[in-house]
Amino acid sequence: MEWWIICAIATVFTLGAAGYFARAVERMRLDMTRQQREALHLKAVSTDTRDKHALKARMVKEKGATIKRLSYEIRQMEDRIKKPPKDPLA
């Protein structure tokens, strides 16, 4: 008679453990799916930020080149202004 009780307790324990682990696996799967969505979102944000940074870096580089070119042109104009004009009649 004792083995029936032991068998019934083992069956209840087994069914309880199976239910618990099934729910635990389902929670883990849902959590991992959520984390994967968050990671993909963060990856998209990172890519957008990287693209914006590259665009701004390119703009800064172009502005630097423009400033350098304008500085050179200003120096040339100043040199032309400082030089006295040659007198073709002299």
C-alpha cells in the first residue's frame, strides 16, 4: 500500500515540475524575444547615429576645406592690394 502513495506523490511531483518548467521556459523565451527586439532597435539607433556622425564629419571637413580656400584667396587679394600697380608709361 505504501508504494501506491509513493507513486501518487511522485506523479504529482512530476506533473508539477513539468508545469513549472514549461512556464519557466515560456517566460524565458518571451524574455529573450523582448531582448532581441530591443537589441535590434538599439542596432538601428546605433546605425542611424553612425550615419549622422559620418555626415557631420564630412560637412566639417568640407567647411575646413572651404575656409582654407577662402583664406588663401584673401591672402592673394591682400598681396595684390599691397603691391603698387606697375606704371606702363614709366
